[in-house]
Amino acid sequence: MRRVANYANQSEVGGRAPRKLGPKLFAASTLLCMLAACGSSKAAPSEAPTAAAPPVATASPTPSATPPAEAPYQTGLQIVGNADCQRDTTAAIDLLKQKDPLVYQSVSHYVGRVVCQKDQSGMHAYEQPPTYHVGDATRTAGTIWYAGTIAHDTEHAKLYEDYMAQHPGVLIPNDIWTGQDAEATCLAVQADTLTHLGAPQYMIDSVNNALSTNYFNIPLDQRWW
């Protein structure tokens, strides 16, 4: 399936990964750093890309001129990375399956691949299959946090895919699945998922307070997570 979208902008990824800090320092740092990964999805190019849309990729794929004619991508999740990546991602997905089956179903439906990389976490909903690129800091921040970011970025993919299915042949505006309103939606999903997973309250609070930090406006190539 070929996708029509705006690749100039990239959205946030599901939850900035916390650095290796104690609970108190971690809670304070999340508002400024940790949450960017959580709310991250890379935005595809829109009809008129603007600098306001989150993460900007250094090399932007050329959007297809052929409108999508298929339903959202559905397949088994592919995990691309080394043994640590495979282990951590499998553990996070298994946790979602056990503790939040509705989110697990959404992941199975809207995300086709997880790619582990050094940094620059984000959801590339316009790729085939839709791919969550996760940075080391996010992946290694703990199974609960990682699972929460997967839930967050899956919501970005859902916003993208649902709009595409409802508007065949139309370019997908960035603000449909990235930017402040989309981040608010994805953060709400992330906080709810963390609650289901039994996350500590400071972690849930950091997600609930993340929108005010504008983490989603930090360019993709400047993100350590």
C-alpha cells in the first residue's frame, strides 16, 4: 500500500525515556526530557509542510501520488534490532498483552514494525508498515515506561490511519496526527496505559503534565531519546 502524506515534518514519539535517575530526579526531569519520546510520532509531509509540525527529518521520503486504497496495515509485529532490542521490545509488548489488552490489540492493528536505534524516537505512520523508531534511552528506561511509549505512538499511527481510511485520495494534514492536539490525545492514552500497567504515580503525573513542556516541537535531530 502506498501512502500519501507530508514527510517534511515528524511528530513526537511515545514517551521520552527517562535517564538513569532516582525517582525524585526522574520525576523532575520527565517534564523537560523524558516525555518527548512518549509523545513522539514522526509526521509525514502534508500539503504545505510547516516548521511548526514536530520532528523534522533530514531526508524526507517523496510522498506517493497514488492515493491509498487499503484499510490500516495489519500484520505480525516485526522487531528490527539486536538481542537487547528483541528482548526489551518483546517484554514491553507482552506486558501490554497481559495488562492492557485493548492497547495490545491496537498495536497489533496499527503498528507493523519496531526499529531500535540510538536516538530520535518517533512514529513513522506513513511508512509501510507503520513503524515505531525507538531510541536506546526510551527502550532502556524500563519495561513499563517503554510499553507506555508504544501505546502513545500507536495512537499517533491510529490517528493517521483512521483519517487515511476515511479520506481516500486526500493528503493527510500533519495536524491530524501530530502537534499539540494530537499529543494531548496520545498522552491521555499513555497515562491510561501506565495506570493499567501499575506505573508509579510520579511517572503518570509526568505524562499528565508533559504537554506544557512543548517537547513535541523539538526537532527530531536534536532529541537524545
